[in-house]
Amino acid sequence: MEKIRCGVLGATGMVGQNYIRLLENHPWFEVTYVAASPNSAGKKYSDAVKGRWQMNTKIPAKVANIVVEDANLVSKAIGKCDFVFSAVELDKTATAALEESYAKNDIPVVSNCSAHRMTADVPMLIPEINESHLKMIDAQRKNRGWKKGFIVVKSNCTTQTYIAPIYALEKAGHKIKTMFLTTMQASSGAGYPGVASLDLIDNIVPFIGGEEEKCETEPAKILGKVADGKLTQDSSIKISAHCNRVPVVDGHTVCVSLEFENKNKKPSKEEIIKIWREFSAVPQELNLPMAPKHPIYYTEEDNRPQPRKDRDTDKGMAITVGRLRECKVFDYRFVSLSHNTVRGAAGGGILNAELLKAKGYL
Amino acid sequence: MEKIRCGVLGATGMVGQNYIRLLENHPWFEVTYVAASPNSAGKKYSDAVKGRWQMNTKIPAKVANIVVEDANLVSKAIGKCDFVFSAVELDKTATAALEESYAKNDIPVVSNCSAHRMTADVPMLIPEINESHLKMIDAQRKNRGWKKGFIVVKSNCTTQTYIAPIYALEKAGHKIKTMFLTTMQASSGAGYPGVASLDLIDNIVPFIGGEEEKCETEPAKILGKVADGKLTQDSSIKISAHCNRVPVVDGHTVCVSLEFENKNKKPSKEEIIKIWREFSAVPQELNLPMAPKHPIYYTEEDNRPQPRKDRDTDKGMAITVGRLRECKVFDYRFVSLSHNTVRGAAGGGILNAELLKAKGYL
Amino acid sequence: MEKIRCGVLGATGMVGQNYIRLLENHPWFEVTYVAASPNSAGKKYSDAVKGRWQMNTKIPAKVANIVVEDANLVSKAIGKCDFVFSAVELDKTATAALEESYAKNDIPVVSNCSAHRMTADVPMLIPEINESHLKMIDAQRKNRGWKKGFIVVKSNCTTQTYIAPIYALEKAGHKIKTMFLTTMQASSGAGYPGVASLDLIDNIVPFIGGEEEKCETEPAKILGKVADGKLTQDSSIKISAHCNRVPVVDGHTVCVSLEFENKNKKPSKEEIIKIWREFSAVPQELNLPMAPKHPIYYTEEDNRPQPRKDRDTDKGMAITVGRLRECKVFDYRFVSLSHNTVRGAAGGGILNAELLKAKGYL
Amino acid sequence: MEKIRCGVLGATGMVGQNYIRLLENHPWFEVTYVAASPNSAGKKYSDAVKGRWQMNTKIPAKVANIVVEDANLVSKAIGKCDFVFSAVELDKTATAALEESYAKNDIPVVSNCSAHRMTADVPMLIPEINESHLKMIDAQRKNRGWKKGFIVVKSNCTTQTYIAPIYALEKAGHKIKTMFLTTMQASSGAGYPGVASLDLIDNIVPFIGGEEEKCETEPAKILGKVADGKLTQDSSIKISAHCNRVPVVDGHTVCVSLEFENKNKKPSKEEIIKIWREFSAVPQELNLPMAPKHPIYYTEEDNRPQPRKDRDTDKGMAITVGRLRECKVFDYRFVSLSHNTVRGAAGGGILNAELLKAKGYL
């Protein structure tokens, strides 16, 4: 099989580097195009990231020599790649416009950015949860007069950390009414250079701009229903989120408390763990290359999950859950953890692209 | 004025060292007796803590040369000190017995340990909140046939971090119904050597044994009422706590969400901040040496309080509160922070002793 | 090919866990025996390491169910494994005796421990450097009347970090006269729980017991010559080492300054880099499974090598060198880095065993 | 006594904030003028540092309300302050010109910046070492036609960490010939935001731009002699420095090895410790407010000095030395530590100003 050619927009940033790393030796996709800010344009990729390469593997030889293009110039991409991953670090308006310019030019965009997350006709895909939202692509093309191009986004990395265990419970018939979240998020979530070391040595920062809002609003769209080319949000879960930055390289940890709608039929602790462990969905059925074998792992030890020790579970694509116990105010509480730059960023984006390919959109 | 002679039990441990440090140059108290485990007994204090002194000030010269006694032998203390601070690191039963042996021998015990926190006739003092519980000392002496001796305890360091802002609101007439807590606690809370560095480099630990229970149960006793020699707990606030260990030396941070009993008359954000800033109590009126000028500071900046930057506020004795905002599930949420080894341990113990002295118990 | 059965002594410790992790799916060796302290004996391996498993991969399923034996009882090992890796955490005398008891009972010992490093007839193997020292095994067996058993050791993890670049230069004809080392060593080098977090948050410790001596004395044995069943040390390099502990999980970094014997014929910077990059030795020729493709990597960037970003180079088995530049006092200086628990511990031990197997000793 | 009015140029940066903090309640100086980049100009100081205040004390009330001026406009300073501390963060040429503009306008400049460190007629003052260099002020004024203004600089913060112990030995008659330095430097040395947290979590960086050169060249000027209005450098010590950044907030640690010129008369370990402990100089004689009681402390414990535990010794103004032992290559080796933002920056600058005042230059 010939590989599908892909581009990475924002290839020199933190998420972009993760794309470059994770796509090395990908069985379906091959990086043939890299683009970044005008500053990097014209340089070989290895020169553009010199002194800034944060991965603990070497720069893939094939990509090292590709000349970086200016991501703003969609004309440079035409003919060089079949679709792009977008991880640009621009403001919301500029990002939205840039992504649209690619889609309009027949280059599908699989985006990590938040710019289009709340755009009505853009699906926010998590392949284990809302494969049905793929239908929005047809509506989107129709709305906008696009032929081949389209935009799909993924959710915020933090949302990704707790939404799968929640969805698994709802899918098993246990509707959730209320949810309390407190996050302890990794430094890599802010990119590079991102958070100053003086803020994270012997310190934490109890604030991440815009993050609490994302945690509270994205689930409604992810869990929404698509009918007649319209995506209707499901706002039935009330959510409160406190977001914090902690001195961890990779891996977001979330303390979750939840309340079921039906207090009389709430599942037992053993039932919940069973639901999580047996949860399996479309990516597993299709055996997508980046899909974890199990989307959710439950760990029995008292003091787990821990970011450094659990984030790499199943290629960094699985959610690790632990410490399920009764909550003194709601019904249950637990700790959920995922790798924010793999599952929560580049790995999640690649899984989206794999689903799109498997379903014939790429 | 002649200084009151005090002893420190568990003087070589982390909290013990903080007592030694904070009592240097205290206007009322003078350390004349130090005791620890049999291993340390017979050594000069400076030798007993050699290679283990964790403070960033030098060992006070006067204490350096005191010979450490075995804390189990109350006979050694008799005549050498007028009361003791207890910070021993023994199991609960041994601690309880040891503290009773001092009290029985006419040596009042101002304790940091958890052993007697839930003992019915032992008050859990926070001078800004429940000075009225001092009356339990008389009941305690009567119950146990003790003449001069008694035991008072302080709360857990984490409880200390959020209980003052809560109490201030209730005192102002805003009864609280429910409270959600997620803590991010400093390494020093586990003593030395305590938590392994491999658990706190690029990592957090979402579990601290027994801590969630303490956070959930201590407030009822602290906020209780004393009548006829009995302390009746006030369990009217439902509390849920998630406790986590983070890579911070000193300073516990707590994310708090709360719900008022009377939804119709809940205070505005401005009123709450005013209540906190104007909160003042007995230690401030009595101008106790260790008392902070203000028990609670509210910080306006988005990203505060932060442990390294705010823990030392007002000698490390104040609570710093910030980020008060509406909660999507309950009424309000905020972040509360205090210095766990000062306000939450040795400094809090000294403040208790100062109140006892001012009220004639020492 | 049937796999050779191996045991791991000290299997529950930090280095032992790394053996278990790295031997999963090894093409030649299979873990069939695990032993540790009497405390762990009788438990399934997964239970014995519960709450203490530090690896970021799961416990290999095959090993999880093996019952741990008491490492002191060599009788338990007989018939269950063909050789053992020793990573026990006992004092020097006990370790030496324990390892001898296995060797005497026809079970070869590939050791990570320091107990026998300076024993005259025990070779300190680094396969890229002193394969010729294997001849000492025959002498050792003869000296001690052992038939099949023997003991080989590896060097200290820190020595391993700088000795290969030094040896490569000497092998190329550039004899070294003096060497200055300052190390910045990872926490994992001290095992678990090892260094207290309070010593490594916002702190470093400029002391590691016994480490400077090891750094200064081991090279003489490693670089020594074997003739007539005797190993003669080569003490021609004068070495001074300062050793420090820094807040890093894995990866020792060493600042090296060196002086050549022949000032007039010292190599240029370019020649040195070429020598390092082209260095290849027996493990590479034999294509041993654990051997890095290149033993030494040179990195051009100003600010590298860095532990988190470079320790995993070539499976964690390569040394990464950078910042080669002139020294104001000696001739050259550079920075050398290696993964202390892979190349410097379990990975290095496995490479030793692979060499022994390839040469017919296992 | 009326206080001398001082300004702080670069008052919003890391060093500037330390000046503001340390000058609160200074007995001789009062901050009456603060200046920074045009971005901050026109704002109240408390607004200009909002979200960036890194100190663990509150902004001094008197300074909080001062309106920040543009540091480039010397006209704003005239009449508002009697001298300035310079801690601007501009490039070398711009800094040099800016400092000269103040001096030319009769405003003496006590600088932390490196721009004028190697300027021939500008003294690099360390009050304990080269008070005699004050004479260069007269020469400087004459050279440049300045009346009241002048520029004095302090050394690099790292140089400050090891130069006093070296000078104390030379002053006692033990001339040093060679010195090897390896530094482990705090994050605060790079200012705020400075080093990215992703570079200092589970990591160190073995490179600091320009730092090795400063460590190797500044001592010659500091130890130089002044005669006939000329400062002659003393380059008799050969120095090699490796500089590293480690995850520490404040406190530079330096591993030092040294060789005496006269091998036959080198002092014993006991003599060296005695020399250090008894070292006292002009600031101690004059009892300058910021002077430490002892410039050098020697710590006996094996594992000290450590940055978090020793940096605050004697108000953060003392050097702490430890681990003096023989060196296998040179004569002795030891570890030296100082607080880089107090002794090595703002505190050192204030001490310079105090000496200038005591000697009649301010």
C-alpha cells in the first residue's frame, strides 16, 4: 500500500514535534510537508528546531532534511500532501482562517487547535466516543461549498483525560448528572518555552487561562447527537473544574467526583471497574494502528495512577484510572490520567486521521 | 518577665526542628528540654540532628548543646520544663500513652500529633476559631484526675489551610452546607526522609494515607460547641476531599468549592472578600506574639496563591486565599494556601501555647 | 534456539526491576527465577513489588506470577536457572559471600554490585573495552576450584558514563595523562526509596558516599592488562572526581577535562569527534542484542547532552558526548552522559551476559 | 540621619525586584525612583509587576505606588534620586550607554550589569576584597570629565561564589596557581521567565551562554592592583570553568579544585579552615548594614553546603564552604555556595553602595 502523504502545520512547536516523532514509521501516513511560522520558513527542519527539539528520540532522518514552509501560504502545500495535521500556535482568529484556507483548497485539516472546536459544523472527534460525528463532514462541506477539504478537531488534552471513563459509564446505562474535576496538569501542555521554571520549582500554579471553561463546555459537544446535518449538544452533565499546573513533564492527572442521575440504581464499585476494563470501541474493532488495545486501564494500587509511571501505558494512548471509592458528597470519586502530548495531542490527532482514513474520508 | 520553660518531644524530627527554629528568641517561652527516640538520647542536640537538620537557619546555639533525653521517660522532664510541645513520630497508641504520661505528671502537653485529636475531652484548638474550647481543659482534668497537666491538640495541617476562610463566612452568618476539597500538599508534611525523590521528580502522588478522612472529619470537632463540660461536634457541613502530594517543599494548596445553605441570601463575591479581609479574632485582639496581623489574606492576581511565593505571608502564620469565582455546580470556588510546617505545625502549636498562657493555663 | 534460563537476585529493587523490564522478550535469555530478601520470599513477584514498581511499563506477565525466593538460599536456585544477575542490596561482605555461594554451586554470577569489583581475579567487564579480561574467568575458576560457576562484575554506573570516550581516544593512540570529573547524578542511582524528596526539591546534594573513590579507582582496573592469569591495573591516568546528586530521575551527566600525555601531538577537535563517532567494538561486531549501534554519539548543539532528552539514545545503551572545546587549564573539556539504570546498570549487565554467551561462557 | 534617595533601573526584573525587597527598611537608603522599559513606564510599580512579582514578601507599600519611569530617559531621574542601582536587561551596548548617561548627569551608578565590567576605568567591586579599587572612581571621573557621577560594577554572581575563599587564602600568603571550577547554577540567575520549566524538570542544562568566560576572566580584574589611576589585572591564576544550570530556585554551587604555587609550603586542611573562618574585611570593620558578620562560613557536615539549606546564611550575604579535602590531581578541593540573587546580585550591589557611602562617594 502506498502511504498517504501528510503535512504538519506548526511542525516546530511542541505538539508539532510530537507529530514528527509519532509519525516516523507510521504504516499508513508519511510526512512529506512541514510548515511553521515565517521565521522558520526556508530552513531545513533540523535547523529550524535546533536547540529546541524536546523529544527524547532523534529527529527522523527523512524529516530532518525537509525544508520548512510558511504555514500561512497554503499554495506551498498544494500537491505536496494529501492532508495536514494542524498544530499552529496562533491566536484564535488567525488559526481559524488558516485552517479554513487549507480546507478550501482541498486539503483536509485534522486539527489540534481550539479555534474551531466550538464551530457548529466542525466535529470534535474522539474515535472511541463519537465516530457518528463524522457525518458532520458532509454537512460542513455542503455549508461551505468545499469539495474534498474539511476540518475536524480533537478535544482539549484535559477533557480527553476524563471523558472516556465518563462516556463508558453512560454507554453502560449509568447516566451522570454532576461532575467535579480538579486537574493537575503537565508543563508540556503549555508548549515550549511555556511555563517558566521559576514557576514550577518548589511551586505549583493554580491557574491555566481558559482551561476551566474548556473542561466544562467541551463534553457537551463531544457527547452530542448528530441528526439531519446538525450537531446538538448534550448539556445534561453539570461540570465544575479547577485547573492547576504542576511540575510534571507529561501527563495530566484529574481528581473526579461524580453523581449519577438515578441514585437508586447506581452501579457498584466492582461494576464500574468492569465497565471500564471491558470498554472497547470503534478504534479497537478496526484495529487502527495508533489505537490502544484497551482505551481504559484500571490500576488497583492505592497510590496510582501517577504521571511518570502510568502516562506511557499502551503507547501513551490509554487512559489510566485508579482509586475508585465512594465520595462523601456525590456517589463516587476516582483519579484519571492520560498522556497530554500523546493521547491528548499528536497521538489523538493521528488516531482521528486513522479513523478518517478507515471510513474513507482521507 | 521570666520566660516559661518548655520542652519539645520529638525534637529531632521535621516538626520538632521547626519548633526549635521558631522558638529561638521567643518572648515568652524558652526551650530547656529536648527529647526524642532512644537512639538520640544522650547525644547533644546538634549531634543528634547532624546530617538531618533541614531548616535554612543555623541550630540555635542554646539548644545545640542540650543533651537529648528519651521522650518515653517522663521522669527526665520533671523539673526541667513547665510544659511540652509534642511532635513525636510514634504510632497512635504509643503517642496517646506518652502524652498522657506527661499530663498525669503535671506537665501540660501542647500536641501536634493526631493521636488525641478525636479524644472526646481533648480540645482541638485553632485560636482564631474555637478559643471557647479551652473550657474542655477543666473537664479533662476532672475526668482524668489530673491537677496541673492537660492535653490540647491542633488540627491536621491541611484542615488548617481551609477551615479559617470557611469559619469566617459562617461567623458572618453565611452557613455552609457542602464543601469539595482537592489538596496539593507539600513534601515536608510527610517528615524527613518522608516521600522518596523518585516519587516527586516529574511526578505527583494522588494519595496520602489517612489524609482524606482527617480533612473530612476534623472540621466537625473544630466547629463544635462546648457546654457542661461536653464538646458536641457540628457535622452540618458535608465534605469530600481528594488529597495529593506534589513536588513542593512547604505549603499546602487546596482547591475549594462550596455551597451555602441559604441559596437565596448567599453573599456576593465582594462581600466574601470583605469578610475574609476583615476577619480578626482572639489572637489578634490579644496581640499574641506568633499571631498573624491578619489571619486571612486575599490576593487579587489570577494565578495566586502559589506555595513558594505566598506561604511565608505574615510569618507563615496567615492563610492566603485567591481566585474566588462562581462555581458551575455549587456557589463559589477558590484556592486556599498555608504554610504546613509553620501555621500547620510548629507555628500553630506555639500559637496554641500563647493562647493558653494568655488565658492562664500555662 | 532454546532460551537460556536466568535468575535475578535482588529482583524487587530498582536495578532488579530494570532487569525484569529489559529482559522481557529478550531473544536469548528468559527470567525463570527471582530472588530477594526474606521479606519478599514466598510472595508472587507482582505482590512483592506492589506499591514499589517504578518502571513505566507493566510488570511482564510471565514474571508477575513467579514466586520470589530468598536470595540467601542458593539451593532454591539450583536447577531453576542457568545463571543469575546479581543486584542484591546488602553490605559488601554479605554480597561477596552470597555471590560466591552461587558461583560455587555452578551458577555463574553476572553482578551489578560493587562487592567484588576490586577482587583480583574477578573481571570488571565493559564489552566495548576489555573483552580480553574474560580470560580471568579461567584463572578465577582455577584459583577457587569452581567448575562451571564464576563471577563477573560491571563497573560503577558513573564510571561507565565517561570511560568509553576516554578509552576510544587512548585506543586511537592519544594517551591521557590527567582527568578532572564533576558529576551530576540521577536520583535512581541511589535506589528506591533512596534520596529523600526534601533533599532534591529546589536543592542538590554535593556528596555521594564512596562515589568519588569509585570514579577515581575503577578505570585503572578496566583499562588493565591480563597476562598469565593475572590482571595488572593501569594507573597511568591521574583522576580527580567531584560527585553530586541532582533532581533528575535517570541519566548521569559528567563534566570532563583532560590532558594528553603528548602535548605536541594532541588531536584536533575534529579528530576527537571523528574518533568517537567511528568507535565500534566487539559488541557491535558480534551484533549482541543489547549492544547500541554506536557506543558513542556526539551531539553538536551547544546545550546538549541533557539527561531527559539524551539518556534514551540507542535503547539507553549509548554514551552521548557534547560540548567538546578547549580547556583553559588542560587540553580539552566536554560533557558526557549515559543512562545510569540501563547502560550503567541492568542494560550493562545484560550486555555482559550476552558477551559471555557469545564467547561460550554461558 | 536623612536617608539617601536611590533609584532602581530595571526595577521590574528579577534583580530589580530583589533590590526593591532588600531596600525596604534600609537604614541609609530609600527608594524614591523606579525605572524600567517603556512598556512599564507610566504604570504604578505594583501594576507594572502584576503577575510577575517573584519575591516571597509583599511589595513594599511605599514603592507600590511610585509611578515607573522609562529608564532610557535620564531626565526623569534628575532631582528624584541621589544615585541609582542599575539592573537593566538590555544588550551590552545599550546598557553601557544608558549607564553612562546617568553618570554624566551627576547620578552615580552602582551596577549589576556586565556591560562595563571589563571597562578599564570602571572598578569591579567586592568590598571584602578590593576596596582599594575605589580609587579608580577619581581616575574615571577625570578620564570622562564627570563631576559627581561615576560607574561601579559588581562581578558576576558565579564569580562571587568562589572568589572570596580564594582571596582569603592568597591574602594569608598561599598563592594559588591553578583552579578548576564546575558550577551548578540556580534558575533565578537567568531572570524571569528565563529558563523554561521543560528544561529543568527531570533535567539539567550543561551550558550557560557566556558564563564560563566570565568565571575565567573576572578574577584577574577583581584581584588586580590600582596604581597611578590604572588598574592592572592579575592573571596569575589559571582557571577552567564548566557551567551548568540545575533545578534550583536560588543559590549557585561550585565544585572547586585548586593548586598552590608553592607545593612545599601548602597549608594544612585545618589551616585553610581557620583562614576562612577568621577572614574578615572592610565591610565587617565598618559594620556596613548589609555586610555579613562573617564573609565565609565553613560547614563540617559531609553533605553540605546545599543551596536550599545554606543560601540564606547571614542574610544571604555569606559564602558557605564545605567538603574541603585533598584532590587527587591538584592540592585541595571543596564546595562553595552563595545566594546568587542576594550576595550575587542585589545584596552585593547594596553592599557596594554602603561602602561607597561610608567612603564618602555617595
